[in-house]
Amino acid sequence: MAKTGQSFVNLDDFEKQAYASMDRNALDYYRSGAQDMITVRENQRAFDRISVRPRILRDVSSIDMHTSVQGQRISTPVCIAPTAMQRMAHGDGECATARAAERANTCMVLSSWSTTSIEDVAASTPGAQAPKWLQLYIYKDREATRRLIERAQDAGYTAIALTVDTPFLGRRLADIRNRFKLPGHLTMANFSDQGKAQVGAAAAQSAGDNASGLAAYVASQIDPTLSWEHVEWVKRVARIPVLVKGVLTAEDAQMAVKAGVDGIIVSNHGGRQIDTAPATIDVLEEVCRAVAGRVEVYLDGGVRRGTDVFKALALGAKAVFLGRPVLWALHCNGEDGVVEMLDIINEELRLAMALAGCVKIEDISRAHVRMPAAARL
């Protein structure tokens, strides 16, 4: 989409503009969640229930937001989550997002269901300094999964984020009603096999009630037998760090550490898998306590304000990842839109740090937030 000329002052502005102008098939795919979308809404509302406890009379004339992820230095703890099929939002798709991440010096996670290949996204930022990770599903075709890992390593990606919450696709009503399919001029660009590259209406027609083309694709291609043994297999194949994405409980966090992962992303898939799963910010502290500093913990889901980032860091996250806001900004103005969106939330975080009395990321602690009182029975 061409530059809108609109002035954006917060992340909601990008969303409103995208809702007004994006193709319905793409818009419903990006914004939809599972079933009644309760978890989608809770991801954001849960942040509102947490209070910031500001400290006063600190010298906050200079704020440093630098941090690191998996040992790589970045300029901000605000990173970019994997979102599929970005060329539905803008013609430049994943390459524009990668260039924006490089300009912001932050981490981008590329979806393995990208509409631009692993290699082309890497080539879009020659001499890149900011880290790129690859999000990975484990396919029934194990050799195809192995090739994705190897290609990412060869292209300079520095970590694998293994999605572990999708043995089947959540029931997303908008996609079922729309019989979602990838537009004909686009493919899953990381696959030459047409069965893996196409998400079309034909599969949806044969899927009965589960009439989303993507749901049919997942059922035919993604391995529902996924277990901790598969995580250990990915660890053996990969020469780069392996993180698991989709952890929501202390029990699974402990299992992840036992399996030898290098990091955990607390995620409910943007509320797109099992509805009424908890908001990610509500379980972040539980996961961090279970991990006890043995691996880095990250969060995605519902982050829309700099104060949201601040709260997640206070509760133990090393960094946060944005999903839908990137898509809305990408649609509004491509690479520059994503840069503008990141600038806005980073400035919000900078101000939140200053007003809370923190001059560097390491200053943000559990003492800076108050969780809501437990509901009385």
C-alpha cells in the first residue's frame, strides 16, 4: 500500500488504518484468533491490570535501552515476532520488515511460512548487524525440516525459534467463513514442493467443517506427534541456539530446560490456538521462576505500549516480540511504517523508564510493578 500521509501517534493508529484499507481475506487472517477470541483480548487487557510503581528523584537525563538476546547486542528490547505471509500486507513483505529491524538494530524472527525465502530476506540486509532468527515448525517430512534449519544457518540466521503449540491449527472462525487461501500470486516461499508451498481452497473444500485452507495445510503437513524428543532432535541438527515458542506453564518451562533449549518464548500464538488460554503476561512470572535464570525468557502477545514492555521486563522477560502491530505498520507504509511504529513504542518505553526512575534496562525490577490483587471467592 502507498504511504497514507496519516500521522500516527501510537500503535493503535496503524491498526485502525489497516482495518480501513486492507484486503478482507488478509485482514481477517491477521486479526483473527481462536473461537471467541477471548485470549486475543485478554493478552492486551491483562497489561492494563498491572500497575507501575515509579521511583522518583533519580537522575534520568540519559536513558540506555540497549540489551542482548542470545548473546547478541541490540538497541532495544522490542523485537519482531514471526508472522506468516507478510506480502499479503505489503508487496515488499518480509524484506521490508527485515530492513526496518536492521534500521532499529533489533531482532527479527522470520516465519517459516514467509512469502519471501530465507535467503532473499537475508540478502535484503547485506552486512546486517541485527540478529535474525528463523521460526520453525516440524513437518511430517523430517528432511524438509532439516533443510530449513540448514538453510537458515547458511544464510546467517543466529537462532531457531521452534513453535511447539501447533500440532493442529486452532479453530479460527473468520478463516473458516472466508475459506482462507493464500492469494494466487504468492506461495510459501521456503518450499519448492507445491504441497508445502500452496495454501489454497482445494484442501479447504475437502476439510468439511474445518474449511480454512491453512487448517487443512497444517493437518496435512505438520507433525502432530511432536514431543520433547523432537525438540532434542532439533537441538542435535542445529549448530545455532534453539528456543521453544509457545510455553505457558512452569511445568513445560522445566521440561524445556531439561530438553536443553537455549531460550523460551512465553506465547499463546497471539490467541490463535486454544481460546481462554491465559494472557502471556499473566504467566510470565510463573515461567521465569521455574526457569530460575537458566535460560533467557521472552514474551509475545498483547504488547501495544511502552509501559507494556516495561511491565514485561519487570516480570522477568529479557525482551518482547511484536506481531500484529508490525503487520499493520507494514501495510500502512512498508519499511518506513515499521520503522515509525518501532520508533513510537521505543520512545514510549524510554519515557516509561525515565518516569519510573530507571536509566538502563538492568534497572527495571520486580519492585517496579504491582500485580492485581487475587479475586476473592
